[in-house]
Amino acid sequence: MIRTALALLLILSAPAWAEGRLALVIGNGAYTAVDRLPNPPADAKAVADRLRALGFEVTEGTDLTKAAMDQLIRRFGEQASQADVVAVFYAGHGIQVSGRNYLAPVDVKAPAREQDLRYDFVDVDAIMDAMSGARLLRIVMLDACRDNPLATGLNRALGRGLGPGRGLALPAGLDNVLIAYATAPDAVAADGAGAHSPFTQALLAHIEDPGLDVRLMFGRVRDDVRRATRNQQNPFVSVSMGGEGFAFNPGPAGAAQPGGAPPVAAGAGPALPGLAHGGPALPPPARAGTVATALEAPSPPVAVVPARPALAEAPPPALPRPQAAPLPPQPYAPQTYPQPPLQPGPARFFAGENLEFGVLPQSVLRADVGTPTPTSIPGARAVSTMQLAAEMRQGRRMVLVDALENPHAQTIQGAMHLPAAGRFGTFSDKVQAGLARDLSLLTQGQREVPVVFFCRGVRCWESYNAALRAGMAGYPNVFWYRGGLDSWMEAGLPMGPVGGR
């Protein structure tokens, strides 16, 4: 009765783009050649039921062979072009080889050659192709990369140097897509000792939260999984969405989100004016003419491949005014520009911040940090000088992080200097742990506060590395100021001493 009432409420209150909702749900557990998994069929059934209650037309299958998976995906793809929003949920074994992700049907066997993977497994790229016809948004939820014996068998079959990595890899080059991984790239996830896996249990707990934007929803899923696994499993979200928000449960008009945040209806999500078309809105501005530096009222996994943003400045629309609880007194007060900021007018770029070097965005940390950078970044959004200056001119609250390691005396006024944040390494090293601690202090534990990273300029990867690390640490509103100090100084904007106010 409750589910029926919820479905009726969605039909009456959801915006137009929620009317065309399509989902594919697969749960594989009855493997014949590798360890069986008890939870995926139950996980898939529970998620399918929940999606139906939320207005999705669901194509569902459990314990599928390769032929059955291919047939189901093909049928799903034929329907996807008629939908506004399409979603895929998969539970079962998964693996990556040479940077490509594969899902395992129940009749999977270890291939003799790497080329045989396409015949024995289901390539995630094939699922992405099937979803490509959706008009507005594609959502993929992979409760895969569960700890399994496939890696050992494949290592023997494929030989040294060709073997699979742990877990799943990050995608690249996707647009209008959100991919939620049960665990971080290159890691494995638990099947769980209860009725559902930790990831699915958390997903079921939050997918019906009324008015909750999907990016914030997966932030809550991540937090629940980390708590349930004692930080052993860290879900990760790769996002390529613009300013339009989406909620699985749009909720009735005026419904409040848990925690006092404003509602985010599907198709009418908050825009982040000026900052590259995306993300939750910042809190209301402070008094005119001030620069908010880092630690005031806040405005979440995940990271993680955004669409290439236009660098041209867009006129900022009016912002919603969240009813956020006031924070305690802050150690850093707003600062006033000592000179007029950039004046409105045609988009302008400084110090070549819009140069296209033909470098592709990447999801791994870069060692040669003094080379040309791409124009976009997975798990974060790029911002230009004019966009950042406009946000600061309006008193937007944010954390500005100078990630340049080389000694320098001046930085953007109000920025915090974290010289180790962009060092090369891994997402599980001491640098990662240190940055997580620093960001927790700077944001006072408010993960949704926007964090902007910069370094020298368009030939500096340290801020790029730092932004990737922040996304991996679970900060959902990460921005990369590619122009950095070179562009800021050429624009004549306010500077301050490194380490000072």
C-alpha cells in the first residue's frame, strides 16, 4: 500500500523528465566455475522493486549466462532511446584487465587469451553503448569487484604483464553519466554477511530519500558503507553531469531533505553559477565586496568523469538559500578586495588558461607535474579566472587550496597552502591520508563545502593531482582552477602572502 501511494505521488509530483525512466537490473551469484555469491540475486531483486516503486520500467534478470546477459542488454538498449533517464544496477563478480571493466556471467570461465574476454565476460563499455540513446541522464551502479578468485585464474591464463588489476577501473570520456562503484577503483568490495552487500544495503536506505540529488545520495551511501565496513570499503562515484539535478525520489513540492537541506527535485537541481555548469549551490553570499576565504557556512563520493566544461563565464542566476545551521566562530574572516574585481563583459582568459594542448584527462596521479595539462578533469569541475572571481566577488564560501609545492611568496588572497597535496603517489599513501585530515579541518567536517585547487598554471599538474585526491577522499564539490597563479596575477586580482591572511 505504501509503495502504491509512493508511485502515485511520483506520477503527480515528478517533473517531465522523470516520466521516461528505464532500468536494467542484474544479479549474478550462482557461478559454476568460481566461488558462488549468496547476496547478488537478493540485492538485484530488492533494487528492482525499489526502482519500480520510484517510477522506473525495470528489465530484470538473475543468475544469467553470457548469452542471457547479452540478450537482456540488447533489449534494454533498444528501449533506452525512448527514455529520459536510464539506470543500470549490477551485483556479482567483476574484474578489470588492461584498464577495461568486465562483468562476469554465471557460466564464466578463465579465458586462454586476453582477446577471449569479450566472449566470456560482458564488457561494461557494451552496457554504456546500450545506454547511449537516453535523452538526459545515464546512471550505472556497479556492486561488483567483489573479492573473488577470478584474478588468480586470469593471471595464470594471460601471463605476466597482462594480468588483471584489482577491482574495476575508472571510465573516461563519458558525458551525462554517473557511475557509482561499490568500492574505489583498484580495490575489492565485500559480498556482506547479511541479507545484502554493504553497498546495496546503503543504496536501499537512501534511494527513496525525498528530494535528494543523486550526487548527495551516493555521498550518504559512501558514508554508510565506510561505517559498516570500518573504513575497509570506500565507494566511489564518477560524475559527468551539468547543472540539472536528479533525485530518484523527487518528493512532494517543498519536501525537505534530511538534515535541513533544501529539496532538489529531479530535473530542477541547484546550479553552481559560474563554476562550470554543475554541482550543488553554494550558501547565500556574505556582504557585497567581500572575499570568502575558506571556513564559513557551508553550501556531496564522489569524483568522479565530468563533461568538458565551457570556460566562458555564464551570468550567475539567483541562488537558493539553504537553511543551514550556523557554524561556530571561524578562524578566518572574509576579506575585502583592495581593488575592483573583473568587470562584467565578454569572457576573457588570462595566461593561456583556455589553451588546448590535446592532452586527454586522466584518473591517475601524474608524476611529471611540469607538463601541459588537459582542459577537464575526472571527478571535479574546471573553473576559469572570471568564473572564480565572480564567485568570490559575490561572497561565496569555499576553501581555496594552493597546491604548488615549489617555494613562492605570494598566492591568491585567502588561499590555504598545502604543498604536499598534489604529490605523485597512490590513493592509499600517506599523502592521501594527510590531505584527508587537512580537508576535514578546513571544512570543519562539512564535506559538501566546495574546495578549489590551483597551482602555477596550465603546465602544472599538482592541483590536478590534488583535486583527484580530494575526489577519492569523498569530497563531492571539487573544483580545479587550471589557470592558477599565472592567470590570477595576469588578471590583476588580489594576492596575499603564502601562509598569511
